[in-house]
Amino acid sequence: MMEGQMADEVPGMAPLALSVPSTMEARVEPELAEWLVSVRDDPYAFVMGAFPWLQPGTQLEAFDGPMPWARPRWNASASVS
């Protein structure tokens, strides 16, 4: 991009109107908000609830959770914050 040139004037770049919304509204379902609050200090609980472990047809259908080495790291990071 040349100096002074807008992204929507450059071939291959997304127009600004598409890449940056003029207004941003957060719409969160109440149930999702409650769940997010309940797992905010528990990264392992978040990962267990946020991903489709053991669900057929997904890339995680053969896994019942994250790799065993990950849990101690999440517990350590939770105690730091």
C-alpha cells in the first residue's frame, strides 16, 4: 500500500467497511454469559466446556479432553491471575 492510499483502494485488501465495523455491539446469550463467568478462573473447565470432546463428526471425536500435560499448565496460569 502506498502512503495515503486507503485499504479499499488496494487490490487484494478488504475494504475498510468490511474489515472494521463502524459500531460494535456485544450480544451474549444470558446462559453463555453465566457459563463464562463460572469458568473465568478455571481454564481447564473452560476448555472442557468450549470444545466438542467425543462428539462424532468433529476432529475431537476420539478425544475426551486435552492432552494430559496441558492441565498443570492451565492450573498454574489460573493461580497467577
